[in-house]
Amino acid sequence: MGKGGILIETDQDIPGSLLNELKSKQELGLKDNQGRHLYFSPLNGTEVSDIVGFLVARGIKIELAQRKEASLEEMYSTILKEVEPV
């Protein structure tokens, strides 16, 4: 079912090498990046603080960390995708 995610805003664009490292950490669930904005859909048990700690340990300064709940539209879309025949 659709779920929310975590939005992280940093003080700078994320270097490509760090993006690759983030992608390799599947538990963090990096879904998208747009310059200084990163969107995560982490696995169960992964907290906002885990993602923030990972970035801070690599010298990235965090401007904003926010949990976003899935909208009704996102949930409806997910349900439709689950019941559509293949």
C-alpha cells in the first residue's frame, strides 16, 4: 500500500559519489534527488535520524528533515496498480 516518505534538504548539491553510496544502502530507500532535495522511502525500522546521521557523517549539512505522509491520491493510485490485471 502507498506510504509516505522522508524529505531531506541539504545546504548543497549531493556529490555523485555520495549519491551512489546512498543508492547502495537499500535500507535508506533513496527514491529521488533534485539538487539539494533528497526523497527517501526507507525500509521498516529505518528512522529519519538514521538517514540524517549517514549524511552528516559524510560532511553534508542538513537544512530540513521532514516525514511526509502519503496523500489520498497516492494511496488510491497504489491500490489501483495492485488490482489491475497484468
